[in-house]
Amino acid sequence: HMYMRYFMWNFAGRQNDILNQSGELDAGNWISGIPVIDNARLGDQSLLPDDLGKNNPGHNVYYMLPLILGLIGLLWQAFAGKRGIEQFWVVFFLFFMTGIAIVLYLNQPPGQPRERDYAFAGSFYAYAIWIGMGVVGLWNIIRLIAGSRKRASASVYCAATACVLGAAVPVQMVSQTWDDHDRSGRYAARDFAINYLNSLEPNAIVFCNGDNDTFPLWYAQEVEGIRKDVRVINLAYLSMPLYAASMMNDWDGAKGVATTLRREEIIYGALQFPRIAADASDTVVSATEMLDSLGSSIRKECRYRKVWLKTGENDSIMYNVGNLGKIPGGRSLDFRKLIMFDIIATNASSPHPRPVYWHRTLPVRHYIGIEQETSPGLFARYYGRSTPAEREKDYQRGLRRLRAPNDLSRDVYLDGAPAGQVSFHRAGLLAATKDMVNAGRLATATQLATAADSLMGEDPDTYSSLHDSDTIFNTRKEIHTVFVALSDSLRTSRDPSLRAMSEKFRRRAGVFLHRDSVYRQEWNRYYRTLPPHLRLKISR
């Protein structure tokens, strides 16, 4: 399914740029642009909501012309004598081994985090060879039809006709694909990283995971020179002893992190397989005492089941060491969780603890059981409980240097990843707005709401649903709800300037409600035309 969909994307057409996870009819399928072929498989494509159909930049139709031209070239080469069939098998095995053979070897499962069409690029290049040969095949077909095989002058005209017809295919393709290959004006990854770093306190430690979260932060620090004091720790790499040990080193303006476990115990793998001792004590000691005991243990066994973990200057919680296990209730401890816990506990016990943050896209499992001891920031959650005044200060710090993540003066193409980054920005600003409305801090709430509305642009893909920790945040619905609540609060404000803004946010809430209503009507119109057996194969 995946290979054929990607193959047909390139040589028949593409429905839209939405990630297809398990064969959904409305997301990233191949189409031809010929209704009789497409509508039988996917329902009436003219009734799809505009942002999934004709107005989606990833919507490309080639009418199967590249596919047909490639088949002509394939057949011409295969039947062009002994030399032709020899060359055919060379191209065929290049096509097969870099495409279908990869599928058979890897048994690639569905549910990928992104489309994997790039894995089969070699196969598509091989088919493009046949497309080139298709021009020669077309020339022979035209000569045969025109009956001009023996007349040289007529053969030249036939060749010219074949070249013109052959050139029309890539011209048609580039006319369809230019908009979704144009990256000009798109700075979402860079500006997302700069906004994120600028929202953090000085000398912060931030845990993140995955390339889309981490690499923009590293780029902003190393290339743009933004906030080099922040120590970015990638949890995907933290399971490797060498990387974990390198986090203790100072690097280009960022101080190394302190740990209780010794560097030599980490870097040489002595702590790769720690475990809770079978006879572990129920005595509760400090987290650093437990870590010191584990490091000095010959068998690398933890002698305590529970520890005191500092969460503030005068606050501590009783922490269950079992939260660091590879599986809940098991005795084997996960090395990555252990190092993460060591960084947090050792830092919290120091005379001058550094602020510790989690990227807001991280699922709850990466909080190692202390998610209740974190507070929401603008684009991250930070360790420790906070008051509304402290959170307001945090939000203001992020607002002071907040950038629009794209060039708002032009229509910038945003596919899945950058649209998700903008949507993440908008969701963070809306969550902060809601927090400040509930706290009665309306001046900051209006600043946050204005940024969420005007600074993030109008691209419909940036109002998508996303994960905030383990919560699904539906931006399309949330922005209406938050703006209505803000408008109601502003109406009763004693500040005349704030009261005057109430109607503005009420109108904007109405705009979003109308958009959502129109979207639902378009969607229901498409859904009702689907046969019953196809209605289960949609994403919404």
C-alpha cells in the first residue's frame, strides 16, 4: 500500500499533503485527476473540504501522463531487440531492488510518524529512465500511425511531435508541484527554536526528544548564536553512556550539568543495567544519597525503594524509585530515566539550582513520575510549582522577543512539520491566555491572545489538533472557547482600554466559529456521498 501510493504520487497525482496513517480516504492518497478513476476509490473528490482538496498545495494531478509515458518507454525497451531486452533487465532490477525489494525486506509497518516516500527514491529514478525512453517509443508509435517509417523527412516531423508531447508531461508536472516545493519565506523551524529558547530562564536545562524538536534548537544556538547558555538534552540520545557523560562538559557557553553518579561509572557502561535490590530497604533517604549508594555499589543495585526528592527551596516529595524502571513494577532500572533523575535531583539539591524544562510535546512518560510537580510555561513545562504571578513573568519573558514563525507578507507553503510547529506555538499561547484569564491578569491575556491570532498567520493547517503532553489540544475549537472567555472577562474589567477590546475578541471568536461551521458542512457533504463501506476509512 505505502509503496504503490508513493509511486503513484510521482506518476499519477496526489490528493493532498496530509499524513496517511492507515489508508484513510481523505489523507495523502494517489489520484489521477480523472473523476471516473478517483471517485470510485475515494468518493467524490470535488466535495472534499477545500483545504484537503483543490486548495491544498499538495493537491497535484498529472492525469497519469508520466505513468503512461513510462509504460511506453518500458515496452519499447523490452521489445527493442536483444540489446534492448538486456538493457531492460538492468533498469528493471534497479527499479525493483530500490523499491519493492525494500518493502519485502523491511516489511514496513503503517503508522509511520511521517511519509517515507524518500526511502524509494531510487526506484522512482529508475522509472524516470523509462519515461525518457518513452519519447523514443512515442516517436515509433507516431511513425507507425503516420506510415512514415521509410521517409526520412517525415520521420523528423514525427520526432519533433514526440519531443513536444514528451516535454508537455514535465511541464504539466511542474505547473502542479511548484507551490508545494517552494520553500521561500518559510522560517518556521528557525523562528520556532528562537522563540522557544527566548522563553526560557537564563542557564536553563531543557529536555526534548526527536529531531523536529531538537535540531532547530541546536541550529539556533550554534549558527544564529541565540541563547547559548541553555543546555539542550536530547532524551533519545541520553540512553548512550558517551552522550550522557558529555552532558557534564561545558560547551560553547552552556554549563555542564551536575550529577551525583560519577563520570567514569557512566561513560564506561557500569550503570547500563542497574536494578533495585531484592532486599531493598523501606527507609526513605534523600535522592542524592540513594544515587551515591547506587554508584558505589559493586553490583549496581539500588538499596532503597523510596527517596526524598526536592521540588523547591523548602519543599520535597516522596518519590518511588520504581518510576525509573524499564517496566512498571519491575526491578530493572532504565539507564536513561536514571540519568535524567540524577540530573534533576542533583540540580535541585545544589545551592543555586538551574531552571529545568520539558518540551511541551513530550508525552507524560518522559516526566518520570513527577509531572504533578511541573508548571506550564509558554512553550515548555518547568520543574516546580508556581503562582500566577510567577507564570505571568514567564509568559512575558517569551512575549518580549516573540517572532512570527513565517513571512506574513506572503503566502508561505506549510506542510506537516512546519504547520505543526506553528500550531504548537498557537496552542502554547492559547493555553497561557486561558491561564491568565482564570487568574484575572487580563492585560497579559490580551497580549497572548493577540499573538496567538495575528502573529501565527491564517494557514488552516496551523489550527490542527496536537498533543500537549498526553492531552489532545484541538486548536480549531480551543481558540473560539478562549476568545469568548477572554471577551466576557474584558467586558467586566475596570480598565476602559481593556473593556474596549472585548468586542474585538468576540468578533474574532465568531469568525473562528463560522470557519469551523463551514468546514463541518463541507466535510459532512463529502461524508454523505460515500458508500457505507467507505465511511469507516476516513480520518475525521
